[in-house]
Amino acid sequence: MNNFTQRALTGIIFVLVLLGAIALSEYASAILFFFIILLGTREFYSFFQTEDVAPQKTTGIVSALIYFILTVFINQGQLGSTALFALVPITFFIFLKELYRNKPTPIANISYTLLGIIYVALPMTLLYELSFINDNQFGGEYNYQIVLGFFFLLWANDTGAYLVGRKLGRTKLFERISPKKTWEGSIGGGLMGLGIGYMNALLFPDLSLINWLVVALIVLIFGSLGDLVESMFKRSLNIKDSGKLLPGHGGLLDRFDGIFIAAPIVYTYLRFIFAI
């Protein structure tokens, strides 16, 4: 099987599993996000296995999953929001545990452990929370519309940028970090994303047209920046791919890099406009 066929087959299966789980139920969606956080934080900590630091891999992964699980139960109405205060002692346990590890770089170890939670678990958890928006407010029944629309925007941006950049790309976007990305590709991705934003408004009327277009702009801008941040991490560590989980695509973080900056900004925007 050549690389193109492998990449295409992996992509199709990946998209079908993702869309199927999100559309099926809140439980299937929660399981999907659980494993994305589990594998994503594991990949993140593996970045540093050859560096002179030793993040608390198991503690970081468990802490990230506890945060997500608490959020799931809160959104399902089985716990109150005060349950999130359980994260306070869990967070400071990371500091205390480092006392007994006898490692040469304790500050870096603690920092990388917390960064894995912030970079992977926080954005994915906030994205999951978007599936509980009803009638312009957070909370209530499970509703997959905005989460699916988010992924459509992300994929449209990536696809448009790749196709246009490959054919017309000349002007480098951020050569120091990602030599292959061009302004022409970014513009192509942006135009395709705005078109999908309009289609989202027709398919998923839980958000108005203007809000879908604003969300599209956020995803287009910050999704691209998230891609560059991931490239910055890998370049600084001399890593080509975040992992080998997805044949032909690299690791899980390589496929979700656009989410890690875009999802928190979309979440903040919707929280703000629904509070007005």
C-alpha cells in the first residue's frame, strides 16, 4: 500500500469514527474525547523522553482525565460545578510529588507536566462542553451541532490551504517555523472555511449566520496559529511527527493541532455572547 492510499484510508476511517461518535450520543462522544485526551497527553509527554527533563507522565495523564471526567459529569447534571475544585489538590500534588523524585530539573518537570494538561486536556474538554449548548446558553441536553460544525470548519481550512497552497503557493507565511505554508494557501483555506461557515448556518441553526461566520473566522485564524505552535514545539525538539498512531498522518496531536488554540477561543467567544 503506497503512502497516498494509506493516508487516504486512515483519514476516511478517522473522520467516520469521529463524526459517528459525536453524532451518536453524549456517551459515545465522551468516550471518544476521553481517548483523545489519553493518547494526546501521552504523545505530548513522549516529546521529552530524549530531553534532560522528566515530566510526571502518569500523574499528568491521570490528572487530565480526571478533569475531563468531572466536566462530563457536570454537563450531564450528575455533579455540581463545585466538583471542579477537586482539581486544586490534584494540581498541587504534582508539586509535592516532585519532592520525592530526586530529579535534576524539578521546575522543568513540573512545568511540562502542567503544560500537557493545559495544552491537550483543557482545549478538548472545552470543545466537548460546546456540545451542551441549547437556545443560546450553555447547559441542558446534548447537542452535537456546534462541535460537528467546528470540525467541518477546521477540515475546510486545512483542505483549502493544502489545495490552494500546492497550486498557487508562493509567499511564505511563517518560514522560520513551517517552510511549506504560504499566504496563498491560508487565503484559500480561509475562503473555503467561510463558505463552510455559511453552510453550517443552514445545517445547524442553533447558531445564527453571523455567529457561525465569526466562529469560522476564529477557527481559521487560531486553527492556523495552533498548527504553527505545534510545528514550533516539534522543531524545537527536532521531531518530525508527534507520533505514529495514524499511518500516513503521524500522531494524534498532528491531526488535532488546530484545535488546541482555536477551541478555547471559540468557547470564550460563545460564553461571552450568550452572557450578553
